[in-house]
Amino acid sequence: MANATKWGLGGQQFDCVVSLAMLHHVATAEMLLTMRRLLKAGGTLAILDLYQSEGLKDVLEGIVAVPVSMVLRLIKTGRLRVPRQVRAAWAEHGAMKPT
């Protein structure tokens, strides 16, 4: 894994910076500052990351989301479970500790 805060890229280079499921592995404040520095004025920062449920509302949403996700997966792929390789990759990902 590379540390994007150490890449030495000049500032204001990008119209869009995207972070997918990465912030929970790094020093969040430092990475957010780095991404902000890389954006051109008026640029877009898009972040999709993991979160931890914190209350009954989040738990109930999860209870509804799981079967919906399974049905959509069945419609799209013809299977209820993700392939073994994908499950193994997520298990490896989950074993990583934040830096």
C-alpha cells in the first residue's frame, strides 16, 4: 500500500479526487488535507467509505438493506452469494489495520 500524502504531487492539479473505501486505513485528517490541496478551485471531492452503525435506525436500515442487496445480486448475477474470491478479498481487507 502506498501513502498518497507522500507522493509529492503539486497542488491544484485535479478537477476531481475520489476516495473509495480507503480513509479508514489512513490518518483521515492528513489525507483530507492532501486531497483538498490536490483539487483545483471549484473541484469535486468524492468519498465513499465504511461507517459503523450507531443506533437503532442504522441497525434497522441494515436489516432492510441485506435482503434487498441479496435480491438485487440474484437478479444481476444469478447468485445469492458473492464469489469465493471476492469474500476472501474482503476478509483480507478486513484484517488490515489502519496506519
